[in-house]
Amino acid sequence: MPAIEEPEKLAPEDARQLSKSLFDRLAVLEEGTHEYQYVRNTLIEINLTLVRYSARRFRSRGDDMEDIVQVGTIGLIKAIDRFDLSREVEFTTFAIPYVVGEIKRFFRDTTWDVRVPRRLQEMRMDLARANDKLTSELGRSPRVSELAEHLGVSEEEIVEGQVAANGYNSSSLDATVNDEEGEASLADVLGARDEAMDLVEDFHALKPLLADLSERDRKIIELRFGEEMTQAQIGEELGLSQMHVSRLLSRALTGLRAGLLTSN
């Protein structure tokens, strides 16, 4: 077969006709032979315009265009290896989904700022589509339960997917933001961790346990930890001995600790 000069400059109609002839030739050649590889490589070269055409829609993603074309070429090669002349469809129609699919897979796997499992990457896309559809139908943002029902998954999976979606984009702590006093770095306006917030959940779990105590036990705990009175002072307040107060306090605290461990 004669060499084709500048295959990338072939007119689309010429490339289609030549591709048909090359696929006919490829079908009768033994895979792995020099001639087979030459015909296959020629098919790749004359159809690279399909890859460049498909890659244009992703130019706004910010990645180097040549990198996108290289990824799309992998899709083109897969299409060539899987194309069946008996299907009676144009090769361009068959190949473009392979090319676009390979490029999309590249972005899905490499553009996350925080690496998350493939399952959650796919969940993010499903959630985005479901959000758009349900928002349009309901006239408001869908609830977790509505998203779960729409996608046929559990609410826990929806929440997991929403949390994982936060890993798609990130911002540098040195990024500039505008506040009331002008420009500042993101690190300057982020709130500091309040360690006291760690106790909120414990207080919430403790509330019903305190309600189950006797009025006297609640009073002792209030005086000891709320008023910061000594056991002797509590005894004088309630007309009890210090030893009795100590036993009552110890019993009440043991019960509260056991209740908290059970609830956790």
C-alpha cells in the first residue's frame, strides 16, 4: 500500500472513503503482521481529525489541548479495534462516542482536587443530574430522601456522595477573598476550631440522662459542677453528711457515665 502524504489534511469525504477501503483490507490481514500494523496505523492517522473535533468541546476545562487529544486518540484506537463492517454504520458515528467517552473518563479520574473512589465520583455526576431534574420538577432543591428515591439508593449513600463532591474543587489558603475591610487571604478569614464545640454532642446526650435522675441527685450535681461547691458545702446546704454526699454523687456520675457509653 502506498504511503499517504499528510493524512491529517485529507478532506472528510476522502478520509471516509479511504477508511472504508482500509477496514476492508484490515479484515483479511493477520493481526500482528507488519502490513496489519501499517493499515491500522494509517487508519489512526487519517481519523485524528475526529479526535481534534471532539476535543474542542473540552477546551474550556483548562487542560493542555494536546493532552486531551492524546487521551481522545486512545478512544479512537479502541474504536478502530472494535469496529465491525457488518454493522453497516459510518465509522465516524461509531468512533466519536469512544473518543468522547475516553476524554470524559480522563477528566473524571484526574480533575478531582481530593482523590475519592470511582464509585463516589460517579455518584457526584448522578447527583448533579438528579438535582437538576428534581429542582425543575419540584420548584425547589430536593431533599435527601427525594434524591435517594429518585436514584434508587439509600439516604446514607446520598449523604456520602454529597460530602465526597466537596473534593472536586479546592481553594488555596493563600487565595484572595474580599471582606468588609478589603482584600485578605482565605486563611485570614477562616474561623478557628472551637474545642468547646466537641462537648455539644455530649451535652445533648447527657440531657435526657439528667432528667431521669432524682431531684436530689440533680441538685447535688448542679451544686457540685454548676455552683462549684465542695462536698462539705453541699452537705451543709442539703442537711447531709459529706460522706453521704460523696456516695450519692459517685452513684449518680457512674449512672450517667454508663448511660453515655450505651448511647454512643
